Amino acid sequence: MKRQFLLLLLLCFAVAAPLATAQTAEDSPLSGEAAVAVSPAPGPVSNIQLKDTDNDHGHSVTLSWEISPDDGAGLNNVIGYEIHRALSPEGPFVKRAGVPAGSHSHVDVGSKEESSPDYMKDYIDYYYKIRTITADSAVNAESTVAGPIQSYGQWFNTGRVPVLIFVACFLALTLYFINRAKGGADLYVRPLAGIGAVDEAIGRATEMGKPILYVLGLGTAADIATIASYTILGRVAKKVAEYQTGLIVPCYDPIVMTVAQETVKASYADAGRPDSYKEDMVYFVTQSQFAYVAAVNGTMLRDLPATNIYMGKFYAESLILAETGALAGSIQIAGTDEIAQIPFFVVACDYTLIGEELYAASAYLGREPLLLGSLKAQDYAKAGVILIALVGFILLNFGVDGFKEFFFVSN
Amino acid sequence: MDAFSIGTYLWTTFGAFLTLCIFSFLYRDNPFYKFAEHLVVGVSAGYFVIILWHNGLQPNLFNRLNDGDFYLLWLNSARPWYLIPGILGVMMWTRFSRKKSWISRYPIAMYMGIAAGIAVPLEMKNRVNVQLYSAMKNVEWNNFFGTGILDSGSAVAQLIILIGTLSALFYFFFSKEHSGLFKGVARFGIWILMIGFGASFGYTVMGRISLFVQRIQYVGNWTETSWAHPSVLVIWFLIVGVFALLLLLEFIKFLTKRRTAAS
């Protein structure tokens, strides 16, 4: 009856749509003509300072100035400032941006692409002037010309020193624990339901004689979630090869597909069944989000896989995929680091790996020293972060600001 | 309403028809859905080839080699180093040959290496440094409740953010068994996460409903334009007729099945 009801709903919608009357929004009358008053010109901005923007790749100049005496005081008629730039002090000056009243600074960022009309060449002289504007376009005040200034890029972003320190510390921890794992140390990892379910799901698919659908998500090959997903795919493919179960891997990104093909091929070889590997197990669909979803949904309903595994980066398609999989009666295991999509997987899947559990899953499944060592290092790094946050919080609330500022990272 | 040509009417009608085809998936997999699915996959694949050419290859490779002119003068280019990514791209095509497909592993390895190099500091900055900095808050103790408990400026809200962040981190300890006090903190952490997920779920569902309303408005706007063209309406009612026939057939099938079961 459910199907008939849905079809009836569709029919009602189809019949009702042409009968629907279009809403015609009444044009709201304008509130009347603004009163035009002749106002005296405001004072110009002063003390314009120019400098190349710090810690960038070039093509940018930072301006700062002292606001007009009539901005928020005096005549109080300033509504903003226009930034104008030229290649010589005589001009011609071109408007680059507008900023609201009260602004003291602006970063003029040009394009680094030579083909772009907004291209801003490095190592040439630029001149700036700032026009103070009022509600009356005829009433404004221009500053004196400031310059010359040249833009250029920096090799080292000093604003990101804390990132360098954190990466170095994490690298040291990882190397230390990898060495310990290689030395035979027993590194404990607590069990996770979602990871244990992977092996069960493969077994179920084998018993049912149905394939496993593995979705790598919409991420590029560069996304960390996708990289973690390759490791899990490798493990799944190895089991699938051992049990001689079917595997379907539809891909969104061509590079991801290429890496996935190599991963699956290597797993089949590891399992001692290189001949069972078929190129069309891993295939490219399209790079359009919802077209990809439509195709995967169709596969779910036509091939009826016993298990659907979603591991990687997912966006708005997460619920559509998981909901269709649930309707098809498949066991579903999902894992993503996209926080906004985790709720959808939680409601529609049997098991969900939340955020970092996805990264940990590869270590659980592989049990290789390299991955176990990095997992252990992650835990110590987390402990460090908790400690720093607590110490920073306490110090800050006792009036010591310096500790927090040490961790500030600029863009 | 602007005057549309008959072509526009037909295209919008086709759009409305495809909308219904996709919605028919709610009923079950059917030829209408299959048609729409294959059409959108095919069109999007073709579309992205053109996009890749115009937004990727042409501006980032060919134009840079030729300074805007599309001639085979690349070796005389002022920037011949752009040939390197071009060659790496061509190496990917060796995947079409079984014997030479190993060559494609080099550009893949290069891509993965560069990607990891970019991703590691970026993830460390965005997911660790920035969040750590934000977690260290100077609590306004004299503004304990603010204008309400959900006032983000209040001390209570700031303490919830700090405690929630830290306890959620406890949940993600993998190398320690969750027992005793540790278990309590981790459980509190997962509760905080679930509350966050619930809020996120509700927010996104509202977004999806607005998308649905947008589709209905599309069909509604289509009706507004189509009244002027009875020929388009004829097509529309043909579509509705097919759907009605489908419903009738399904209903007959349902009745037959029930009778068979009863006998």
C-alpha cells in the first residue's frame, strides 16, 4: 500500500501543479525620494601608510590611515572611503575598493594570474589616494597621493610558526611510537563497534552471494578522509578477494578512481587472487554531485548489495545515499570527518565512524606498526592539546595573555 | 512575466517532467527514473569535460605555455616548466595500456605527495591550532548568565564550549580503555557531540525543505508561463496520464496479489 500511496501523492502533485496560481509579489512602493541637501565637503584622510602585506604570496598592499575629522565627528557626513590606485603619482587612478566610515585600514589584493584583468604585478611602484565620500556624490575630499610602494611575496610565513612547531612535535611522537611498534611493543587500541562490523558485513555479503558497495565519497585524492578510506578499501578488497565476494566501487573523482583501482588490484594480489581482479570493479561515474548520487542510488536498487560502506568525504548527498541503502535492506557502515554529515549517517546507517574514528579505522584494520604508531602519537598529541587548553584557560583568566597569544596563527 | 518562445516553454516543461521523474524514485526504481538518471549522468560527464578544458587545461597549461595563443610553440615558451605537469598528465593516459600502465603511478605518486604536503600543515592549522586558540577563552565572570543561558557571551556558554571541547576529545582516545572517571568524561563528550549532531540535523533538514519548496516553485512558475501555450499543457497532461496509468496498473497488481493470497 505504501507504494500506491506514494504514487497517489505524486499524481496529486502533478495534477495540482498546473492549477496552482503563481504568486505575484506586489511591488513595494519606494519610501519616497530622499531629501537632497547640499553639504560642505568633509576633511580628507591623513597620514596614509603603505606597506607590502606581510606573510603572503605577493600581489597585495596594505593601507592604513587616520580617518577624516568629519567621520563620526565634526560635520559627521562621511559615509565611507574609496581606495584608488595608479602606476604613477599623476594617475590615472583606478578605484580599487570602497570601505565604510570608521575604517582605518584596507588590504588591496590583486590577482596573481597574468591573464586576469585584476592582475597586480609584483616589484613595480604603486601610488594610492583615498577619497572621502558623503551621501552626495558630488561632495567628497581626496587625500594626497601616497607612495610608491611595491608588493612582493615572502618565502616564510612567520605567522604560522606555531603550526611548524606542532607538526614537528607530532612528527617526533609518530616516529617514536612507530619505532616502538616495530620493536614489538604491544600497543593497546580499544575496540570500536563500527570497525568490528566491517568483517561481519563482508561475511554477510559472502553468505548472501551479493556484492559489497564501497563509496569513497566526493573528496579529492588529496583529502585526508579519502586517504584513510583507501586503507580501509584495501582491507575490504583483500577480504572480498579471499571470500570471492563481489565488489562495486563507483567513483566521483577520476584521480580517486585511479588510486582506488591500484589499491584494489594490490589487495587482490596480496590475497593470492590477482586473476579475480576486474578493472570494472572500480569505475568513474561523473563529477557532478547529484548525478553521481542518482547513479549510485540506481546501483543500490538494481544490484542490491548486501553491504554498503561509505568512507571518505561526504556532503549533501550523505542522507540520500544512506536512506536509499536502508530502503534496499543493505547493512550500512559509514565514516566521515565532515561534521555536518555525521548526523545523517548516524540516523540512516547501522554503524558510523565519527570523525577521527575514520582515521583510526585504518590502523585497527591493518594492525601495521606504521599505522598503530601514528594512532598512539595522535592520542598523545590530543593529551597535549587538552593540557595546553586547560593551562591557557587558567592563565588567561588570571590575567596572563602571553601564553594564549603564543598559539595564534595568522592566515 | 516576460514573453517566452515556444522553445523556452518546451525546455521548462522538460525540466518539470525530469523533476517528476526523479521524484518517482520515492515510488520505486522505474523507467522514468532510469531515463532521468542516465540523462543527468551523461550530460554532466560531457559538461565537466568542457568545464575542465575551459577552467583547467586552457588557462592553467596551454595559455601559460603560449602566452594566450594556442599554437605548438611550447618549447619556445617563456615558461617551459609548465610542460612538466603537461607531461605528467599525458603519463596518466598510459592506463589505457595494460603493459605500460605502471607509468601512470608516477604522476599519481607525485599528486599524492604534493597533496599530503599541502594537507598536513593546513589540517594542523585549521583543526588544531585555530581551535586550540579559540578554546582558551577569557570568561566574563561578571556576566555569568548573560541575557540567557544560550547567550554566547555569557560565562556559562563559554564554560560549556571549553568543557564540551575537552570532554569530546576524551572520547577520541583510542589507546586507553574507557573505564572509571575516564569513561564518565568520554560519555559526557559523546553526549555533547550528539546534541551538536541533533542541532546540525535539524538545521540541515530545514535547508532541504527549502530546496523542495524551490522545486515546487519551479513547477509553479512553469505553470504560470505555460497557460499561454495549450500545446505545452497537452504534453503535461500526457505525462500526468502516464503516471495515472502507472498507478492504475500498480493498483490492479495489488488487488490481484491480494485475491491470489486470499484464495
